[in-house]
Amino acid sequence: MSTHSGRLNEAWNSALAPCSSDAPSASMAPTKRRCSNSQRVFKTGIPASLVVLSLLAAIGCGGGSQPADPTRAEDEHDQHGDERVVHIADADLEALGIVIETAGPGRLAVTAELPGEVQVNGDRMAHVAPRVGGVVREVRASLGDTVRKGQLLAVLSSRELADAKAAFLAASERLRMADATFAREERLFKGKVSSEQDYLDAKRNRAEGRIEVRTSEQKLQALGVTAEEIRQLSDFHEVALTDYRLLSPFDGTVIDRHITLGETVAAEDPVFTVADLSTVWIDLSVYQRDIGAVRGGQAVRVETNHGDEAELVIGFVQPLVGGETRTALARIIAPNQDGRWHPGCFVKAKVATSAGNEVRVVVPDTAVIHMNDGEDVVFVLTDKGFEPLVVTPGMRSGGWVAIEAGLDAGQRFVVQGGFNLKAELGKKSFGDGHGH
């Protein structure tokens, strides 16, 4: 029988007991038993049902208040204690992008952040300009075209070039005649038919003809006519004498163009810019306070505004400080076969200027999550789940941060995916009616 049933029987028996007794007690002292309040109820005719209800209320039955259930109180305490704990199944860790590592000490290097800009490699860029003036007859290359060394870019019709070619052809013809005259005079002189003076005159004319041909040929080469074109010049049609051919100096990309069909172009006026973009310059501005710590051969992490980053090496640091900017130039020659670096884009570079000191606990920046209540936390893995641990961040450098308090070495913490845990914690808090 339950405890409640026993207490009810005792109360009922007491209510039904006689109000008084004239029997002697065990001590032989006659006493008179007085009625209790509940017993008087029956004697006064009060309904028994009211007495029973009163008794039930007194012992905690029916609609009366009950004592707190210790098991239920413990459950409510555990639920309240788990408000800031996120339970994630192992199968869902990868889907949420959660990466866990063990906290430990490390050396946090002191870094300097340097602004910079991507430039075209000046050693692999050429401004293509005609060496003679003329009228544009053909344009074979457009902006952005990839060209090969020696590829035809444009054709100009030039009177100056025509004059130079005509002079070469005339000199070549005179030399041919001088060679024939010398051969005849040499034969006559050896046969003692011609005088020695005639032989020497023929020899001198041939030498002068050779000099004239060499001079006119060099002039054509200076105007950009190739040796092959010069050898085939005598076979060209008369109109071709005026053609000036603009050729690409190396493999590259046309990054600028200032030429249109039919326009007149002056000599030495750049009409194409060809650049080899397989490598680029990244020019960094080094402030005076960092000049002594930045040097050639030093590793540097370069990041663009659109998120691309790479580990590169400084080629050299200019020893002079600019008079206007008061900064020195540090140049990186960066490979660019994949085209990730775009000339003209701004970048920022992080250079280690000091090895720094050993710190108690170092974690990546991604591990520290800023909560809505202003606290900085690191999610740690406990037996109950992922719990946000309030930490005190210290010095930051190169994507790492020193933890001055709150996280101990050896604790398992979330490196990536903390924002997803923050979201899960927010949904849980909202559902429980709590705010943080």
C-alpha cells in the first residue's frame, strides 16, 4: 500500500474513534479523553465527505499543492545548464564545415601590412611604333588579342620607305654593273690589252658600289625591314615598295591600341602596346619604420581585394625613399600563367618583421566568434557538446590571434564552422525563450 493510502487510513480511523472513554488507563489513573476537532464534526452532523476532502488536502492528495519532485527539478536544472551547449551529430560535422583542433602554444610573429599595386612587367612590355610615317592600310590585331613573335599587326603605306627601298634597288643595280665592268677590265689588264689605270678605276667603282649597297641596306634595316624582305626586294611589285609592316616583338597580349584604318601615323608614334603577362610586377610601398625589416628574398603573403592570395618572395627593395611618398619600393616578380593577377589592381601584403615571442595559446582568427552580447568566444568540444567559451583575445598577426585567458592548451576547439554553431545556438535560444 502506498504512503498516501496509509496516511488516509490513519486519519479516517482517528475521525471515527469515540470522543471519550471512562475506562481506566494503564496507570490505573482514570482520565477522560477529549474529542479532537475532526471528531466533533461527526458529532455535530457535518457531512463526512467534507471531512474526507479536508483530510486529503492536508496530506497532499487531490487538488492540493504537491512537494517538488526531485527528479523533475534535476531535469529542469540540466536543461537550463545546456542552454549554451550545441549538440551536433558526428555525421553532420562535415556538412556544417566544422573543423576541430587541439589548442596549444605558439610563436606569434610581428607583421607589417604594406599596400601595393599590380603592374605590367616592364621588362616584358613593348610600345610598338612605326619607324616611318605613313597611312594605315591594314590593321590585323585588336585589343586583347594574343600574338606571337613576328606576327603582323598592321600595314602602313609610306613614301619615306618607298624612297629608301628605291635607293637600295638603284645601288644594287649600280653594283651589279660595277662588278661586270671590273671583271672585264681585270681580264683585259691580265691580257695586257687594257691599261692599269682602267683596271684600278673599275676596281674603285666596284668598291664604292658595295659601300652604297651596304649603306642603303642598313638604312632599310633601321626602318624595320627584315633581311629576308631585303633579299626578296627586287622581286616585289612596285606598289609593295611603300608597304611598312608592323610586327610583334615577342609573344604576348595586345593591351593597348591607337591605330585605325586610313589614318596618318607619324614616325615613332606608339600605336600598339604588347605585354607578356605570364609574369607581373607587384610593387609594394614600404614605410620608413619597416624599411630595416623588409629585404629581398623575404617571404610575403599577398592578398587582392577580391580574395585571391599567394605566398610570394620579394625580389628587391629600393634603397632610396621617395621624396613625395616617403616610402621605399619593394618589388615582387609574380608568376601569372593562370592570369590571377590583373595589372592595375590594388593589393595588400603581410610581411613578418619580427619572429615574436612564445605565447600560451594561439588559435586562427576563424576560431574566435563575436557573439551578439559583445563577448568573444571559442567553441570547445565537451562531453555534452559544443560549448561557447568566453575568451580574451590578444595580439593578432598573420591570421592568428593569441588567447590571453579563457582557453587552455590541450582543449579541443572549433577552428572552422564556429559561425554555424553560433547560428544553431541562436535558434536554440529563441526556441527556449532565452536571449543572449
